[in-house]
Amino acid sequence: MKELTLYSRIECPLCEYAESMLLTLGISYRTIDIDEKTELMQQYHTRIPVIANAVQELGWPFDEQQIQTLAGIA
């Protein structure tokens, strides 16, 4: 399984939903708050939630199958 990163921000309902999808699937991930760095805010502001591995990113909208494929378990 590939390591995933969830790009998110506080008080983002879609980000919370994406996180719940990851938890439901049992996929480990780390969360990065895009508000903590200006360059991340510029890159992801209109695209969050974004789930990424070392090679590819999924910007919203995505589904559980796409997350599993990104994690290398589908």
C-alpha cells in the first residue's frame, strides 16, 4: 500500500468527508493543513480535498474506488 497524504483545511466539510472515506477504507494517511504554508494555499485552495501519493493526486470529486487505486490496493 502506498503512503497517502490528505491536503485539507480546518472547517472544510468535504475534507472531513474525504477523511472519513480514508478511515472507512482502513487506509493510513497523513494530513497537511494547506493554511500553514502560502504555497500550499495557492496550489490547493480551490481543489481541496486532495489525496496524493508520491506520483499522483486526486482532487475532489473522487470516490472510494479511486482512493483504493491511488493507495495501490484495488
